[in-house]
Amino acid sequence: MTDMTGMTERDNAADTTVDVLVVGDGAAGLSAALTLARARRSVLVVDSGEPRNAPADGVHGFLSREGLAPGELLRIGREEIAGYGGRIVSDRVTGVRRADGRFVVDTAAGRSHVARRLLVTTGLVDELPDVPGVRERWGRDVLHCPYCHGWEVRDEPIGILATGPAAVHQALLFRQWSSRVTVFLHTAGEPTDEQWEQLAARGIAVVDGEVTGLDVREDRLCGVRLASGTRIPVRALAVAPRFEARGTVPAALGLARVDHPMGVGSYVASDASGFTGTEGVWAAGNVTDLMAGVMVAAASGMTAAAAINADLVAADTAAAVAARRAPDVFGPAAEAANCRQVMGERRHGIESLL
């Protein structure tokens, strides 16, 4: 088995404690690992190879990387990290426990990695509406974020699959990119009087009835099918997934999950630096910020990495101070060593006592 950096499984066997273990190598995890490696920290990234944005044709809104394929962005990031001595392992984390003040991270491949600090960047899971074809087209022409995909479907007929009250807001957003927007009420309730007026003012059509499937021709979305049998042409369909923090790691650590105030899902709570409130554990990216795009996620990884390094600096300094205060620090051997370091050839005669 070979991991993402080209090192063999044996090469990556955990025989030492790393400063930081990062769970997840998306934009947040890789950005954090790069920052930590440049800070001369030993860092290990463990990732299961299931990037959320894999179906997308490109990363958008990321300055200097506009339109780059998601997999290519990750490949470049991994190479940069390896260049500074960071390591990346393709594996799935199955458990985390504490032992002797360290984190022991177990994986599906039977490995155990030990780390002083832990950064969780496992991202989120998109829980999609239960409509045949939606999952298969997800990230291609079934979309949710106009800032990520709006330009690519500009001026096309865009449908909004309404599953809750946020559908009207989503329709008004996509109206910025196309004048041909249709709201399919599907399982959502009736819009309020104010919303009806907003939709009418912006020329957004509303279709009643449940959507039962998608029409796809030559691997491209061309319409939606209603329970009544009616087919209505669209080239893109916007949905509103429920976002849930991904993975077993947050649960294993007992990290608090918080319901998003907009009702769109739940996330791992953290402060502005990514600190979760659990000693030694930080979080970054979509696992703690459900609405973050790729660039925001990358920035949060760098922020968390800086906070982790500062925490380790404080711990290293405290340990050094404690060692300096230890009784044997002022013994003859220690005094002679200090003299050699500080005084050089001008040291006094305490060496004669040894």
C-alpha cells in the first residue's frame, strides 16, 4: 500500500510522537499542515480520501486557483507539505483516545499514531433531498451554492427544489445569475404573502406539486418531473442539503455539536481560533463552519495552526522552565556545561571539580 506522498505503509508506521495530527486533508487540513510544517513542527495528516467537493468541475472563488480541479488543488497542497517534511497517510481514523497526556489515533489499517495535539478537519456530509437522480447529479448540475456554481449556470433555466422556508431566499440569490428561475414547491409550505410579492417582483415562477425525478439526456440535466406527470425544463437544480459534521472523531472526543441558527445542520463548536474547549483539540473548515467555502476553510486551517503552535510553544517553554528549576540544574555538571556554552574559553575553573 502506498500513501499520497509516495511513502510506503511501513515508512509511515508510527514510531514517534508527532506534535500535531490532522484528521482530514481538505483545504483546511492541508493549509494547517503546511503552516505547522513551516513552523518546524512535526505534523501528520490522516485522510480517508473522500473529499466533499470531488464531483465539482472546479474550485471557484479561490484567488489564484480559479477553476482548478478539486483533486489538483489537493495534490499541489500535499506536495507543498511534503516539501517541508510533513507526512500524509491514506487511511481512515477509527478511534481516538488519550494516554499519558497524548492522543492515540487508531486507523482502519491497524496503525496507531501518537500526537501532542489534534486538529479535526473532517468536513461535513451533505444530506440531500430524497428525489431520484439528485445524488447522482450532485455537484454537477444539482447545486446549492450560487457563489460556487452560479457563474457556470448563468442565464440558464434554474430550478429551486423547495424543501423548507429557505427556498425563497435561495431563489432570490440565484436570480442574480439568471432571469429564468423557477421555484418547485415540492415539500415546502406555502410562501408567505411577503415572499409571494418578492418572487413576483423578481419574475420568479412558482410551480406547485412534488418533484418525483429528473430528466437527464446525454449526461446533462434537462428537466424535472412532477407527480402529476408534467415535465418542466431546467438546466440546473438548486437544492438545500442538511449539513452534518462528518466522522467518528468528533463523537469519540466528546466534542459538542451545535445546531446552526439557520436550521441548516449541526457543527462542532469552536472559538475563533478553532479551539473546541477540549484540551489539546482544535477544529477547522466545514466541520466547525458549515457555510465556509474552500478559501474560507483554508484560512481557518491556517488560523488553527497558528493557535496550536502558540499552545505548543507555551507548553515547551513551561517544560523548559520546570527543567531549569529542577534540583540538579545547579549541580557541578550542569554548571560546567552552562559555563562552556556561555563563557567559552573564558570559563572559570569549575571543570576542575569534575
